[in-house]
Amino acid sequence: MKEQISIRNAVPSDLDAIIALDEVGPKEEKPAYWRGIFDHYAKGGKKDRLFLVAETGGEVVGFISGEVRAWEFGSPPCGWVFAMGVSPMRREMGIGQRMFEEICKRLKQAGVTTVRTMVDRDNKVTLSFFRSQGLRTGRYIELEKEIY
Amino acid sequence: MKLNKGSLFALFAVLELASDSARQLSTTDIAEKYGISTHHLAKVMRNLVHAGLVQAVRGVGGGYRFAGNVSRTTLLDVIALFETLESELDVPNHWSHAGDPIVAELRSITKEIDNLTKAVLDTITLETALKSTRRSTEAAAGAAGDKP
């Protein structure tokens, strides 16, 4: 039988599960980061700051976070998805797609018509996922250099 | 970027066959649809069979059918069977300034472009390309239907 997946707003008791699901970067730096993110995006009930989780059978199996940002880099208001994760045991079940569709719906309700993200070019799984959702290379190009 | 004929014909064939993995098509069917050389396509198909992306079906009504993983195989996986996508600076071999700083800078720039090209092609799966194709076709059909 197919498991029921529900997408809902993140609550404080989800934080440990989100930290456990987060695979990007050094683990030891992340709890403080996620607490800050949670305070900024999950509290306050602002419709342009979003932090959602996917839950099945009482277990958090995915998260996605994003917000509306306006005029950064000269860009008109636009939705940004800046963090996302799905339990490795629950991949290819459509959980990422459900979360992405829900955050897009809410970003649209917040008044934007474009969604963006940024992904490490070596992170093929996440890049392939976003491409499968119809995202293409956008009009802004990320540039960087090492500063010594 | 200019794909060589082998890569392009392979993409035509693989995407055409992957769009309906139960369907068998002959080299002539595919070549006629895309207006390409049957002879050249036949050579390409042998490479695709060898790579396990398509399967030759013998007998009456035989042809080829898709045998790969549509959600895992990327456009770059197909192209890489035929070319490396490395830009070449047409610097004469006998030229004594091949190590010139300007040549090195131009090589560095072409490498940056190559890396971006590969990052795009390596994250578009056959499934994503076909999904996007279907969306475009449906949108075009919808737009045509809307016309008075």
C-alpha cells in the first residue's frame, strides 16, 4: 500500500529530524545554523518565508525552505528555494516533487511568478531533481573567486 | 557547442525509443522521421546496443527498443559515447608558443565553458527531456486550439 505523505509547516519539534536529514556541509556546524533558519523562516507566520516538512507515519522524511527575495542583484521579487532534503530511504517516491509543488504554490500566493535555486554543480542528484521539475539555467550567473 | 552527427543521431534515436519503451522501431523508421542518413544511423545504433541503451529485436517486425534506465540516463551519458565535448583551440602543433600565457588563458576559458556545458547535459535525464518535450507539445497544441 502506498504511504500517505503529508506536507505541512515545520514546527520546533521537527528540528532534530531536519538536522539529521541535512546532508550538505559539515555536520558539526549545522545545529546552530538550522536553529537560526528555523527562527527566521518557521516562526512569525509570514507568508513569504516558508519552511515545510514532509511527514509519513509520524516521521519527518523531507524538508524544504524558501522565501521571497526582492531586488537582490537587481532582480524583481522572486521565490528562492535554498534548502531541501529527502531521506535517502524515501527517495524516488515523489516526496521532493510534492514539497516543491507545495512551496511553489505558496510562493505564488505570496505574489511571485518565478522560483530560483542554486545547487553545487557536482550535486547531480539535486540538480537532476530541479531540472525534472522544469527549472532551467536562469538569467543570473553566479561568479566567484578565491580571496587570499 | 556543436554536437557531432553521431551524438545528435544517438539522441534522436534514444529519446524516440525511450518515449515508449514497449515500442520497436527500425533504423529506417527513425531516420525517416528525423530526415537523417539510415546508413550513418545504423552505425550509431550498433554503438547504442553495445552500451546497453537499446536492444536489437530480431525477426519479422524487428527493430530496436529502449533498454536503458530512462530516469538515470542523462543526455551527457549518450553524447559521451560519441565525443568528449572538449573545446579545442586550433593552435598549430608545430607552433613554438603553445605554452604562451594567452594560449593558457584561452584554454582556461574554454574549459570553464566546457564544464558548464557538461553540468547542464549531465543533469538532464532522458525522462526530464521527454517530460519537457511533452509539456512544450501540449502547450503548442493548447495555443493552437485557442486560436479562433
